Amino acid sequence: MRLSTPDLDLLIRGVCMELKELATDAANTWCPGCGNFAILTAFKSVLKSLVEEGAPVENFVMVAGIGCHAKIADYVNINSFYSIHGRVAPVAQGIKIANPGLKVVGFAGDGDAYGEGLEHLLFAAKRNVDFTMFIHNNRVYGLTTGQYTPTSPLGFKGRSTPRGTVESPVNPLELLLAAGAGFVGRAYSGRLDALKAIMKQAIQHPGFAVVDVLQVCATFFNVYDYYNQKVYELKDHDPTDFERACALAREWDYSSDAPIALGTFFRRETPRFEESFDRSELSETERSERLKRMLEPR
Ligand SMILES: Cc1ncc(C[n+]2csc(CCOP(=O)(O)OP(=O)(O)O)c2C)c(N)n1
Ligand code: SF4
Ligand SMILES: [Mg+2]
């Protein structure tokens, strides 16, 4: 094989990475056709390209919630932390504030982030700690076998609503924009290239970034055909235009039969929480001594 000069450069620096190096031995238990496969593939590909551009792989940390989506942490060979249902945001923020050199990427479900964890998500948007959240929005509780979530459409028939839900869904993008999120986007597991592109932009955004990924649950809410007809990619949209971003977010309310925009709705850089956080400058040894003292029984 002939290597180009940039390839040789990467090899010499020891960062030329094969995608298989990011795989783990864990058996994948997602159902055939699950949209989580696309998110996993896209994330590994983005990670590979960021590492090749110079980001140390050991500086990435994945934080997962609880649900089918969360198994993604088992399938990528980097530092990861399984949190609890609804608590991806506080764990991710804690990691980032304690060690600002890390690149923290959260993976949450729709039940996880828009249900039990909603207040954490909105306060993360308000607070603006530098981390990224990808929300695997399959609009159903997948792991617990098909109950409705905050983004299930009106009339959704599932295990807990056999005659159809009578509640309208929340619109997460409107909520996140209102809460002050600096980067808000939407992707679809059936459009891999666009998914990779927005994942990379979101991770590189300096501040809180959130992407609602329409991730199809092939078993409990299979809407591939519907999305394939309805989605379109944003073109000539100015992501600094907040009013336009709000109008785009309102175009589809997660229930109506409207066109579904994909892409970066809004992007704005504002001061990050951790920049003004009063950090104590202790050495490694002093820190572990203090931690030990705190953990000693009284
Ligand atoms: C604190 C807490 N509340 C509830 C549960 C039960 N629980 C586990 S997974 C799950 C549903 C997950 O749904 P979602 O977040 O949409 O993820 P998906 O499985 O669809 O990827 C629930 C309710 C739990 N494990 N812990
Ligand atoms: S239940 Fe749905 S979300 Fe969970 S692995 Fe199966 S297809 Fe994917
Ligand atoms: Mg879900």
C-alpha cells in the first residue's frame, strides 16, 4: 500500500486510527434495523476524524443514560460512564467542570432526556457547560418495551396506551431554544452523512450543544417510511438567526403531518460556565489527599 504524506504524518504521530480499534468485545443486542446502529457508526467515524486531526482519544468521555440508546457506551472503546435514567446532563457537567481538558459527549434517550431528565437538560442549556448531548429520539420507551414518551405523537398506541395516547407531544427543540441552548440541531438515523456532519459540528461547538436525532425504533415505532417522505435538509439557513430557528422548530410539532427539517437550527457562542467557575488549583497529590479525607468515616 502506498501512503500519502499526510497519512505518514499521522502514522508517525501514532494517531492514524482504524475504526475497528474503536470497537469493543461486547455483543451487540440492538434489534435488526434499529436506528442506534447509524448513531454508533456516525460517532465512531467522527471520533476517528477528530483524533486524526489531533484530539487525543483518551480525552473523550461518553456519558450514557439508561435505555437501549445507552448501550452505545458498551460498543465504543473509549472512556465512558453509565449514569442513571435522566441524569446524563448533570454527570456530564460534573466531569467537565472537574476536568475541563476532557471532551464530554452525552447519549440520552427521549424518555431519558425529555421525560425524567427534562429539568436537567433545560438547566444545562441555561448554564452552558461545554459538552454535547445526542438524544436518540425514537419517541418510545424502547428498553421497557414500548410505552409512550414525551415526544410520542398524539394517538400513539403502545404498551401503556393501547387505545392511543390523548396527550400531545412536547416540542424539544422549542424548549431548548427557549432555555438558551447555544447549539440546537436535528438529525435522522436514515441520513448517515448528514448525521455525521452535525455530530462533528456539535462536538466542536464551544459550549452546550444538543442534537435531537430521530432514531427509528424498528420494533416498537417503525416510522422509516414516514420519515423518508417527510425529512428535508436545511439549505441557505442562517443558524445565527434565532427567530428563524424558532420558526423552523415550530414547523413540525412532533405530531402533525408537516415537513421535518434536518440540520443546525441555531448556533451562538456565549460565555461558558466553567470559564468563570472558581476552581481550586490543587496538585494531583493534594486533590487525592483531600478526597481521601472527605471519604473517611466520621
Ligand atoms: C430512575 C429510573 N427511572 C426509570 C427507570 C426505568 N427505565 C429503564 S429504561 C427506561 C426507558 C428508556 O427509554 P428511553 O430513555 O426513551 O430510551 P430507549 O430505550 O428508547 O433508548 C425506563 C423508564 C430506571 N431504570 N431508572
Ligand atoms: S427496542 Fe427499539 S430502540 Fe431498542 S434496540 Fe430494539 S429497535 Fe432499537
Ligand atoms: Mg426512547
